[in-house]
Amino acid sequence: MQLFRASIAHFPNQTTQFDNDIAIFKDGGLLVDNKEIKDIGTFEEIAKRYPAATVTDFSGKWILPGLIDSHLHYPQTQSIAHYGEQLLSWLENYTFPTEMQFADSEHAKTIANVFLRQLLKNGTTTGFVFTTVHKSSSHALFSAASEIDMAIVAGKVCMDRNCPSALNDCADTAQADSAELIETWHNKGRNRYALTPRFAPTSTEAQLAALGELAKQYPDVFIQTHLSENLDEIAWVKSLFPKADGYLDVYDTYNLVRERAVFGHGIHLTPNEWARLGESGATVAFCPTSNLFLGSGLFDMTAARANRVHVAMATDVGAGTTFNMFKTYGDAYKVSQLRSEPISPLEGFYLMTQGAAVAHALDHEIGNLNPGTTADFIVVEPRFDELTQLRIKEDADFDDVFFALSILGDDRAIDQTWISGTCRYKKEQH
């Protein structure tokens, strides 16, 4: 058994009382046995309980749960940071040309490994990932994640209109390919599958109906897509689905609005759509860096709270501008400031750990450091350079540390990333 000594912070339970319900151990002990967290508490009490444990001392650093990124695109690892587009032209000029390259399975394998390395060096241990229309792109990602026992939720993108012919499938192939991938990967090891229509404009009614049939057939699979990101997109959906009562209703018509459904963005939702999301148990992935980069709009966290909608933080790489979840909260804070409703540091931390895990019904495994969960955790070095050493005091409270790193931090703050009880990333020492 391994006993890790550090300052520790996590949310053991679902909550909206972030100040009251966070568990913090300034001199903490985390006991790991094989792939599982065995115990947590003060270092003194855990050391007494398990005198034979091997101690690793990270004093001066923080141990946190592995971070959860609830919406991102692994093919776009290579198209991040292109200048000057909004959503629909971004897809046409950057996303679709990049995704065409994934017809080459070797290319998919290469980018899958680059993508996972970027997650690990930024402290992300679980991602909700869009692949491409090619089955091989999903196989590549699941295979790479399986090699390191990493929890990944992913799915083949489905499109059968309004996309290049090279990326176009049909309702039957989308259903058949998705069913095959579910049988191959869902609940195999730590893999989970997500039915993934890109967004309503690129799927016909027949394709959405075919995916809805799979959603009923496999009630524990995830669903992921995009929703109300951009005003031009919403107008386009209205023209394509004139009988629908709004954008969300397009998905609802085909049984795609339920628990374990994750909708990226949700910026321009109507009151009825907010209410429906709340009653359905679905999740909205808040992607602030992407929303700012593409000029899409400002997410309404107040409406989400009022309707008890699950919200999870997400990067949305590659329109998102960073793999780093700390910096993603930094932009979420700025968005919320512009709406005069600032998201506190502790709430931001919750939305990328326990809050996300609860939303996805995975909190028995990830998102916290509770005994019995999988040993996915990160070791954070807050004072990693001259400026952070000046700004962050050695005995700073966790909320101050987290907020400072959301502005000043980057992957240099991640000292180590552990997956299933094994260190899978260690920062190089210079």
C-alpha cells in the first residue's frame, strides 16, 4: 500500500454548499491499494492506521481528484488556435478538413496518443470525447486509453447531411457502426460509449431516429452532442426542423434527452428548454474558452442553477483554447463576471471534479477521493515559478490557490498525474 502525504482537497458528496462541504486536509494522507483509494484523512491518523504503508511525501503540494473534461474533440488537437471564425465557418474551414485525415487509421492512432498525453500533463484523467465519423478513430482512442487504464467516454461522430461527402454516413451505417462500437467498448475496462450526433444540422431525422433507437436499446450509454451554441446555428435548426418546438425538442423527439445526455454549450436556451433539461437529468457542458474564442455568447449559470440543471466544466478543444481545466475555470469566472454572477473558485473546482462525476453518474468511481473509488488523482505544485511563488503563500487556503492557478497556472502546475493507482505523467525537472 502507498501512503501519499500532501495537502488534500475534494468534495466527498454532491452539494450546492461548496464552502461547507469541501473536505480539506492541510497535512493530509491518501492511502492507495493497487488501483483503489483505501483511506483518506490527516496524515497522522492514516499513518497510525497503516504503519506498513510506503510513504511518498508531497508536502507543500496539493493532491486533488483527477479532473474531468466533459466535452472535447480529439481530432481537433491538431487544429487548435486557428484565427478568426465563428461556429459554422470554423467547422467548414478547420474542423471538417482536419477530420478527413482520420480516414487513415495510423494517423488516428498517432493523434490519439498525442491527445491523451496533453490530457495527462494538464491533470485531466477523464474526457468526454468526440472522435470522427470513421470507426477506426474511435477504436484508436479507446485502445490508447485502455493501455493506461484511463476512463474515457467517447463516440463516433454521426453526420448524414450538411458536411463534406468524405465525412457523410447514413442513418443505417451510423446505427450499425455505433452499435458495433458499443458492443466492443462500452463498459469494457474503464471505457464507456457515447452516441454522438455532431449536432442537429448535420443529421437527418432518419439518423436521429436511428440513434434514438440505440439510446432506448442501451439505456446506460451516454449521449453527447451540441446545443444552442450560436444564433445562426439556432436559426438554421429552425429552418431544418420546422415542426420542432425549439432546438432541444429536436433531440427530445428522438429520445436523446435523458440522464447521461451531455449537451455542449447551451448558451441561448429558452426558459422551457432550461426547465426540460432540469427535469430530464441531462447535463450541459459549459465551455467558456470556446464560447469566447468563437464569439458564441455568455453561458447563463444562474438559469442553470434555478432549473437544477447539471453543469460540468469543459474545454471544447479545439475551438477551446487550452487543455488546462484550471485555465478553463479562469475563463468561466470572466464569463460569469460579465453576467454579474461570479462563479466562486470552489464551485469551479466542483464542476470539474465531483459535480461532473455526479452529473454523469460516475461518482462511485471518479471525481472525488472517497475510499473505494479508483485512484485517479493529481499532484499540484502551486508555486511553480517566480511569479506564483510571489503570489501564492506557502500556507494559502485552497480556494486562493485554485483561483490563482486559474489565472497564472498552466501545465507546469501539474507535478504528477495518477491513473488507476499508477503514475502516468511526471513533470520533467529542469
